[in-house]
Amino acid sequence: MRLLLDVSGVAHASARKYNLEDTKGRGTSAIFGVLRALEALAAFDPSEIVVCFDGGSRARRELYPEYKAGRDNTDPVRIDIHRQLDVLREILEFTPV
């Protein structure tokens, strides 16, 4: 059995749910949430866990300009999530396909 994890989705939800920081004051909530989700999925003893990240495609915005139009790109939590996603790519040794 293969399982799929939407890392970007879990990271965004976790960053809003938890309020965790490292000793330097950098947010770690997204990292915590994704690693916790992976641990939960591992309990199902899958043959493989596939992780995916949002690719940031502009195609959706071209088809529907209002897609995510209400998001505040200056929101500090949102900005920090991107740093945490980079850390998660390193932890998971993510290779885009």
C-alpha cells in the first residue's frame, strides 16, 4: 500500500495550529506537523509514503485569477512557512520529478 502526503497542505495547517519555535525564535510548527503526520502514516505500515509539495504553478491563476487572491503575502506566518518547507525538503531529501 502506498500513501500520499500533501506536505504543503499539512505544513500550512500546522503552522496555524501550533505555536512552536526553535531556540533562535524561528517557527518550527510546519516541520513538527509534517513529521508528526509522517509518523501517523507509518503506523499503517505502507510499502511507500510519497510526499508532494505545491509546485507554485501559475496555471491555476491564469485559469481563475481570483485563485488565492485574498492571501496576504506579507503575513509573517506565511513567509516563515516557506523557510520551513525548504527545511522539510532537506529533511525528506526531496527530489522533484
